[in-house]
Amino acid sequence: MDTTVISVTIGLAPPPRLDKALSRDVPDEASLSRTRLARLIADGCVALNGTVVTDAKAKVSEGDVLEITVPVATESHIGPEPIPLEIVYEDDDLIVVDKPAGMVVHPAPGTPTGTLVNALLHHCGDTLSGVGGEKRPGVVHRIDKDTTGLLVVAKTDRAHHGLAAQFEAHSAERAYLAIVHGMPDTGDPRLRGIRGVSVEPGAVIRITTQLTRHKTDRQKQAVVFNGGRHAVTRTRVLEGFGTPPAVALVECRLETGRTHQIRVHMAHAGHGLVGDQTYGGRRKIAAKALTAATRDAVSAFPRQALHAAVLGFKHPASGEVMRFELQLPADMALLLARLRA
């Protein structure tokens, strides 16, 4: 197997653990994430002063010399497929795509083919230098199968490491457009009385909860306040429709990025997404609020009305601030046109 050897000398006042010291002192150009380094240590690919060490907690000192043997990236076990892609931006390090409704991001037991990763393997071909030791796209965030919009994927280990750090630190900008039942009102006593819901300046509704797998349906997420994973969504109304308002267009901004976060949080606030069968988005609209034709259009919407409209981050190689914005997909735009009419 072809390999590359990287030599690292531990600098001043190192962390006592091998994995942390190595993560601090490995050259940036090596493009080795902390996760990748941990795997290399466990696989016996790291030598400390000439002796192979597999314990990530091994002690290191200033001046110690570490040699990392990095195998050349292998071909991915996932097959490339000639699936059309809407490319928003692409360079040597990353690619930004507009994911359509109905496309799963990564292969899984229920969807082994036809995914975004299959499409990217075909599109990128030999330009993938390897992520985690394998020639594959680096998925750093996902959007649901029936959600549309912007997604950034790394083509190199360096980009994967840099992007993942931004998403973990919540410094990447992510804004979604959603069509929801009812119209969230910051002055509504009912809304203010819901646990985890608060109001911020600018008529912004903040929803703060923990999210965990549903007790009986493992495909769903549920709101909890003990255990689970911390989740914060901020939403504001852009436009309301009906008399009284029965449907609204809202903007949702993610501070965290948990599975189904916007869908679960909006349902928790009593304003589930139109078309979202999983979290109770289909509900009866008062006959006087909208015309019969418009009510039918809302009821018949075939997916959760959610679109990843804005994505911003610092380029992991150049440091340039990048920001992308997409218009609504055709199905949501048509529904909005009917609501406005």
C-alpha cells in the first residue's frame, strides 16, 4: 500500500495526551482532522520516538518526535452514478449544490443508491483527494430527503476538517424558508406559555429545547428538556395569509443543526410545516380563512414546505467569506403565488 510519512515535533507546553498534542502540532497542510488522527493512532500508524503507539491517551513531552504513516486514499465502496446535479459553486476544495426534493444525501440501508453522494462521486471523479482515508465527498451537514436547497460538501480532507469545525462551532450561517400552519405571533400568550419558547428583539421567536429519538417511533425526533441534544431555532414571520391568518411564510435560522430540528421545533410551537405528515403538518384550515381552492392547494402539498435558502461559511482553504442564496423551488413558489392571490 502506498503511504506518506509525516514527521511532527511536539512544541512548547503540549497537552499531556498524544491525540490532543498531535492535533495541535500537526501541520495544517497535512489536512488531518482530529477524528482522522485518532483513527490513525488506533490503527498503529503513529510512532512516538520510533516506537509504535496505539493509545490516544499516551503521554507526550516537548521535543518528542512523532511519525505518522498515512495510507494513500482508497477508492470509495460507494458507486458513482450519473445523476444530474444543480451546481451552485465548485472549486478544488468544495462544492455547493442545490439539492432537489426526494434525494437522500448519503446511502443508507433503505436507500443504497440514487443519493447525492453517488451523484457527487460521478461528478467529481478524480478531483476527490480523499476524506478520512477514502476518495469520497465529505458530508459535513445534511438536509432531509424532501427538503430542498443549499448543501456544501468537501472534496478534500482539508476542506472537510475546516467546514466541520465551523458547523460544530455554529459559525456557519444557515437560513431556511418554511410555510407553516397558522401565523406565529410574538404577542400570543399561548405561544409565550410554551416551554422553551421565548421572544427576542426584532419579533424573533427563539425555540430552545433538547432533541432525542422518539420513544416509540425511532424514525422521529422528540422534544425533551432532560437529556438529548441541545437545539436552538430562531424564526420570524415574513408574510401571513388568510383572514384570520391560517398559513405563514417564515424564516428559520439554525444555531444548532439537529435531525429534523426545524420541523420538530415548529410543531412544538404549534405551527407545524405545511405538508409535513411526520410531525402533524396536515391540519384543517377554517373555511372562512382561505378560498376552497387555496385550502385544497395547502392540503395537497406533497412534502414538508422547507427550503435551505441561505448558506454562509469561511472558505476552509482561503479564509474568504462565502455566502449563497437560492430562490424558492417551483412547488413552494407556486403555493405562495396561490396564497397571495
